[in-house]
Amino acid sequence: MFQPLKPLSDDIRQWIADHFTADVSALRLRHHGNDDLMHAILQIEARRKCTSKLADTLRCDAFQFPDMIAAEQSTSDALASIHSSILCDADTVADLTCGLGIDSFHFAADGRKVTAIERRPEAAAAAIANSRALGLSDRIEVINADSTEWLAATTDSFDCIFIDPARRDNLGRRCYSLADCSPDVGALLPLLRAHTGRVVVKASPMLDAEAVARQLQQVSDIYLIGTATECKELVAVVDFSLPAGTPFRLHAVTTVRGEISNITLGTDPHDADMPADTPEQGMMIYEPYPALMKAGRYRWIADRYKVSAPAPDTHLFLSRQRIGFPGKAYEIVESLDFDKRTIKEIASRRIKANVATRNFPLDAPSLVRRLKISEGGDMHVYGIRTSGRGLMLLLCRPSD
């Protein structure tokens, strides 16, 4: 029978604070054999790794990590907050893949009663200790069990079940298909249906939303969730009250500097032509946030924000004046045809810029070498294909 981690003493918490910037390798050599200090050194290393993604949770200096695996695999506070909002009005929740417990803690902090299932004894012990440290123990029950076996044995029902299947196999290889993850949510659906009317499934951002909806059948919503630089995950909501094959709502959710952009996309008229324009000096060019880009509904984006595209498959957008657009915005400083003369001219300038290509015959590293660009700085160079002038180079600067 596992035991919860004992609370960090005041002396150990002070020791962690005093040694937070120290060399952890040197600390381990110096304090080898002292279990309390070795655990404190683990806390220093894990807290450093999670400083940004768990900024809110780690305000609690009594919070502790069972091991580095839990720190590395943990969701962030920002994403857990979004997950909690997706649960809507659910009062009782089962988290079948608790891990470090960040999702469960956010669910409970929002007033829900949470049953958290964790297979690893070390992680379950930490979740119990941390629920107490965070003042949430009256709303969270942590159970050390295999979630599939526990679900088959329990008679409890829940307003919602949350599940984040492990995306690595026994050899540590990354899995992308839902069927290859553990547990296999598709195979688990009949058992889930016996205990809830609603399931929220967190999955890889590499998955196709339409394919996920087909596999899970009764999907009401799919959320593509990310930051300004990366699509982090795909979250599907299964509603067992829906007829199989019901069209789902698609959402692009982006967290940027503490603010959340949540866009519900309409259907995409794939058979309609994209409004086209040729990039010119002084125009604005926009790169959608990765979650919005992943949604793939480019014509809907063009219609919604009254923007045009250099070409249908370039997936950048243009406007004559600055608008509020969910993505990175740049002002075009120079608009040049991609030819030998331009290549020679740009190479002679030895400019410093960030380079990207869209619908272009060269990838970004190849274009960097061709133009002899030093990477970095504020300037941005796009190599793109346009409908009106073929291949072009756009030299841009960020728009405040």
C-alpha cells in the first residue's frame, strides 16, 4: 500500500529557496546519502523545468514532484485552465489519467468534485500530498489503480470523464493514433458510456479532427489548443446523447501572454475560390496562430476577417490596412520577385532576419543559405508562391 509523500518541512522549503540557483550535480555529489536533501534537489530541478508552465501552481512552495517524469509530462496551468472550461457545468469529474494532477487541481479549484485515478504509486502519493498543500483535499479523491480496471469495477457515475491517454509505448516511442495510445479510448467507449454522458479526450495535435470524430462517433466539439508558436493538443468532447455522425463544432484556442483567444470556426466552403491579392510594400501580412492554422478552414478565415491570400495554398493572409487578426502580423517593407537578381542583391546586404517559406520550392534553411542571411533579429523574410507574380520574397517587420 503506498503512502502519501510527507509534507516538505519549513527547513527543507527554505533550503530549496536558498539553493535554487545552485549546480544540482554538485549538490547531489555533496549530499549523496541524505534522502531528504536528495528529494529537495529533485524539487529544485523539477521547479526549474516547470517555472513557466506551472507558474501559478508553484506559488505554493509546499508543492512537490515525485520524479522528473511527472515534471516533464505534466500539462501546463494555462492548458489545464482551458480543459476545465471545456468541462462546462460538470459538478463531478473522473480524471482517469491524473499524472502530476495539474488538470485535477484546476478542476477542483473551479468547485468540482474530482476522482483522480493514477496508476503509478509515486505519482498518486504526490497527488494526495499536493491536494493537501493546495487546500483542495476536500474536493479530490486520489486512487492508485489502473484506470480501465477501476472503471470496470466501480459503480460510480460522473457528469464528465477526462482522459489524457499516454502517447508513448513501452519502448518510449511516440504514438499519434488514438488506438495506439494507452488506454485505447475508442475501445473504451462502451465502458465509459456506462459511467457518464460526456467524455473529454486529450490527444496529439498531429491527429486529424475529422478522423478523430469518425473514430469516436458522437463528438460534439473539437478544440485545437496552442500557443503563439505551437499547436499543443487536440481535445475532443464525446457526447453520448448525440446521434453518431452529428457534425461537430471546431474551435481554435490560443493562449498568448495570459490572454485566451477562442475562435469557433464555421464550415469551410472548399469549392469556393480564395480571394487573392498580390503582396505589395506597405500591405499587412498575417500568419495565423498554429491552432487556427491546424484547423485548415482557410476560406472561412478569409471571409471572417475580410482578408485575401497571395495564393490558395500559401496559407498567409493580406490586408491593405492593419486589422485585428488572430496571429502574427507584419508590415511588408519590400516585395520582390524571387529571381537571380533579387537573390544576388539580398545576399550582398548580409541582413539578419527570421526566415519562413510557404508553398515555396525551398525550405527555410535552404533559403537562408541561398540568401546568405544571418538568422535572428526582428525582421522577417517570407519566401512564398503567389497567384499573380509567381515566387516572391517578402521582407517584413513586426507590426505593434
